[in-house]
Amino acid sequence: MSAPPREVFTPDERRLIRRLRTPEAVQGWLNALPYNTEPRGETLRSFRQVVAHHTVHCLEAALGAAVVLEQHGYPPRVLSFESIDQLDHVIFVYQRDGRWGSVARSRDPGLHGRKPQFRRPRDLALSYVDAYVDFTGRITGYAVYDLGQLAGYDWRLNDKNMWKVEQVLIDHPHRSIRSSDERIERLRRKYFAFRRLNPGRKPLYYRGRERWTALPHEFL
């Protein structure tokens, strides 16, 4: 399904789309939004509802990025991560000059966007493995999904929670990511130690940070 015409968007939405022409600009917009902690129950809001509520969580951010950047010629592709603790993560992914990058929002600094410097989606996914490790998390698989396949379903401007999108991503086949138990346990011990010594803070000690995009101010 092709991108909808601009006329379907409200004037405020069109102004936002005109301003956010690049993945970097969209990442900056998402960074400035408060994280959606879902205080009144779980949500899965469309781009329209994100603009209205001015708050966003990871899958809402991926969908919002897909809507905006689709208007500038980027395919509406997302990458879904599976984790052993079933706390999955979804990011928007794109290509520039043959290299893959991402746009994302998270409660953890290491799970935000990546610069377009990765040869394959798998290489991009691997850049998230270390930062995914916390008290319970560990990536076990990833999948790239084109939201354009959801023909006949309004994932862009829906006024209702879009649980169908979440279920489609859960059901879509994921490619396995293997990492050694020793490596993961070492990272987990380091994470535990950091959080014990730094209450309320999240670590930024990961290798490869030069490939991360700018972080929200709350982590700096």
C-alpha cells in the first residue's frame, strides 16, 4: 500500500511532517516527547494520537516515525526484537546509501536510534545486544517487517489502540540471535553493579556509542 496523500492529515500533522524531513529530525522530535509510561493502562497509539497526547513509547515511536518518513520516500519498515523476558522492543529502520540506520524511543538510552552505518539489518540488530541486557532482558531474535503489508488496516491515523499491529509483529517469524551465556552474565553483573551505585540512572558505558544517534536530555 502506498503512502496516503497529505490531505488526510490535519494542518498540525502536515506542519510536523513538512518539518521532519529526515530520520535525524524525527529522532529529535521523539527525543523531546515525554516517554509514555501508560499510567492509565496500556496503549498503542497511532501517529495521530501521539501528536494529540504529546507522549510516546517504543512501538508508538516506531509507528510515528514510519508515518512521517513514509511521506518523504522512506518505506514504512520496522525491526522487532524478541527478548527472553518477553519485554520486546520495536524500532523504525531505513537505508541511506545502502547502509541501515534506525529511529527509536525507549526508557533505556542504549535502545534509541543508530546512524546509517550498518551493512545489513542483522548488523544493526547486533548493535543493540549489549544495551538490551538489564535485570532480565536478553535479545533472542529480530525481524524486519514492512507495515505496508497491513493493507486495509489503518495503522497510521487510527483513533483506537492498535493491538493488531503488536500481534502481527509477535507472530512474524524472527531470525535467531545467539550470544554466549558468559558474555550476557558479565554484562548483567555490570548492569546490576551500576544501578546499585547509581540509583535512578541508566548506564552509558557501552562500546560503539559513536554509532548512536543523539539521546534525549533525560539521559545526559
